[in-house]
Amino acid sequence: MKKLAIITGGSKGLGKALVESYLAEGYYVVSISRSNSALVHERLTHFTFDLAQHYAVRITIEALFRNLFSPQTSQYEFITLIHNAATLGEIKPLRLQAANDESLVETISINLTSPMLINARFLRHTAAFSCPKNIFHISSGAATKPYYAWTAYCSTKAGIEMMVKTLALENAKDKNLKIVSVNPGVIDADMQAKIRKASVKDFPIVARFLELKKNHELANPTILAKKLLLIEKENAFQSGETIRLQS
Ligand SMILES: NC(=O)c1ccc[n+]([C@@H]2O[C@H](COP(=O)([O-])OP(=O)(O)OC[C@H]3O[C@@H](n4cnc5c(N)ncnc54)[C@H](OP(=O)(O)O)[C@@H]3O)[C@@H](O)[C@H]2O)c1
């Protein structure tokens, strides 16, 4: 019997730390991102996919899931799906963003459309499995607090939180399945580096984020990944809730 973790955005930051932590726990890990990390492991499969291409999910991710969840491979002891990949998009007020809307559409695809399409497929493929199944969605404080110049990011993270609540309701009869949001708090990863590079004109509160880094107030991704694994093991959370990794 195998434990399986499917992690989006496993090449960097929190996602990479999650890949490492689940491998250390004996899981078979499928990491989905555009680039690969240097990590090589016999239980790690890297699946190259651009989540901005939400229209390709139905073919590419469908094929991946058919392969992972075929009758021959359905003997899993535990299955975890972690939607971790996300982007801030352009850090600018909406009216000032690039007129071709490319970055805006990509941000919505990566942060919300693709996770929803992946969930639809995951739920169909694993419906008959009686092992524990957890779907974790890495959310953000920005899901509930508006930030100037982060319209697409805040809106998609809020959408993720509502998707979690709705899916928890729809799937309440499946006692083996839990679907939750995870608020990780601020993390020392590339996303923060991008925020710190924003101009005061586009992002008036950039100084607050420069201070967080200067004062060593950004959390270590490995510590957060291990915390999430521990929470999963303790299994005291409810489907539909938002788990906070830093309080
Ligand atoms: N950093 C923070 O302070 C913070 C705070 C609250 C919430 N969060 C949330 O925590 C999660 C992880 O954040 P992080 O800071 O670790 O981010 P990060 O360092 O920027 O890493 C993002 C990951 O997502 C992947 N990704 C981005 N665009 C993608 C695409 N189009 N297709 C496939 N994969 C894509 C990246 O891989 P490739 O580039 O290889 O594709 C990378 O592995 C995100 O959901 C974020 O919203 C972060």
C-alpha cells in the first residue's frame, strides 16, 4: 500500500518544502510545476505543466489522474492533494495593468480555475476509494483582507476559500474525504521577494514587507511544511475549515 501526495508548485518555496517533507514521510510524490527543482528521489515524479493553461487541464491532468488512479494503482493507503502553486500577478491597481489582460487572465487560471478543474477530476477519479483523502488549498490572509494592487490575488484566494466550503458541503457524505484551506502566513520565498521589488507608487505599503524581511519575521517554508504534515497526521481538523499554520 502506498501513500500518495500530489503537490502543485513543488519546484520552489513552500511547495518544494512540502515535496521534501512528504518524501521524508515515505509518500510517493507527484510535483506539478513549470520548472523542476534539483531534487531527485526514487519516489518523486515531476510533471511539467503550466497551470495558466487551464484549457489543457482536461486533457493533461485527466491523463495523469487516469494513470495514477487506474484500477491497478488504486491500492493507496492515503492520498493528499495540495494546491500550492499561485502567483500574485501584476502588482498594480487593476486600471493600470497591461491592457491585453494577459497577466490578469493567467493569475485567475493559476490561482483559481485550474485548481477547480483539477478538483473536479480528482473527486471523480477517487470517489470510490475508501482510504483517507485530503485536499489542502494553500490560501492567504489576502483571501479575507483586501490589499491595494492585489485585486486578482485577493479575489482568487477568496474564491479558493469559498470553493473549499462549497466542496466540503457537496462531499459531506464521503467520510474519508476532507477539503480545507490552509493559511500559511508570511513565508520566506520568491513571492515575498517579488513583493519587496514593487515600487511605492504601485504598492504603497511595500515598506511593511521590507521590514518583515529585515526583522526576520518571514517563516521558514520547511517548518511550515512539517507543521502541515503534523496537522494532517493528527487529523483533528474538519472539512471546510481554514487551518492557520502561524497564529
Ligand atoms: N510567500 C508568502 O508570504 C505567502 C503568504 C501567504 C500565502 N502564500 C501562498 O503560499 C503558496 C506558496 O507560495 P510561495 O511563496 O512558496 O510561492 P513561490 O516561491 O513563488 O512558488 C510558487 C510555486 O508555484 C509554481 N507556479 C507558479 N506559476 C505556475 C504555473 N503557471 N504553472 C505551474 N506552477 C506554477 C512555481 O513553479 P514554477 O515557477 O516552476 O512553475 C513555484 O513552484 C501560494 O499559494 C501563495 O499564494 C504565500
